[in-house]
Amino acid sequence: MKITAGLMAIAMLTATQATTAIAQNTGADIYKAKCQSCHGAEGTPNPGIAKMMGVKPASDPAVKSVSETQMVADTTNGKGKMPPFKGKLTDAQIKASVDYFRSLAR
Ligand code: HEC
């Protein structure tokens, strides 16, 4: 009984912490912290970075044609000169920042 209660407490604590972390880490916050340096605040990289790294604007047809699933996979595993974010961000954080990036593609 004692062990069960302890595990319950740990499970509840973990659940609470996960909720807090997500609440403080909106897609916009993660994007600003981890993606903006290459992709630009509005989803358009500055010309120097665009040329040097091969980053296209979020609104580029070639980028817009990529599915959300594919973008999440590319951000997780890296693509071209984009580093992999696996282990640096959680799956939920990667998805949130990708969704924010996609919202910039207007
Ligand atoms: C160090 C620079 C850098 C950072 C930081 C960076 N990216 Fe990228 N990103 C790139 C480059 C370069 C490409 C183009 C890759 C290619 O097609 O060769 C790219 C392409 C993409 C694409 C294009 C679509 C695709 O899948 O083909 C998405 C989506 C994307 N990045 C999302 C993100 C997100 C979300 C973050 C933050 C978590 C991020 N990137 C951080 C450099 C970066």
C-alpha cells in the first residue's frame, strides 16, 4: 500500500510539472528561443542567413507544400544545415514550434 501511494504521488507530481512546462512554453516562445535566429521573427530569414544556410521563408511555396508531419520529422532529425532538435526539445515542443512556424506562412 505504501509503495502504491508513493508511486501515485510521483505520477501526480510529474503530471503537474508537465502541464506547467507546456503552459510556459507556447509555440511562439519556443520559436523565439530556438528557431528565430535562423528563420526570422516573421518566418522570413534575413538575406545573409537565407543565402548562407539555405533557409526559405515560411511563405515559400516549397515550404508550404511540406506536411506538418514531415516538418516535425525534419525539425526532430535535422535537415540540410538545420540541426536536429531531438533531445533538446520534447516532441510536444517541436510540434508547437512547427505549428507556430506554419502560422507565419501567410
Ligand atoms: C541553425 C539554423 C536553424 C535553426 C536554429 C532552425 N532551423 Fe529550421 N531550417 C534551417 C535550414 C537551413 C532549413 C532548410 C533545410 C533544407 O531544406 O536544406 C530549415 C528548414 C526548416 C523547415 C522547412 C520545411 C521542411 O521540413 O523541409 C521547417 C519547418 C523548420 N526548419 C522548422 C524549424 C523549427 C520549428 C525550428 C526551431 C525548433 C528551426 N527550424 C530551427 C535552419 C535552422
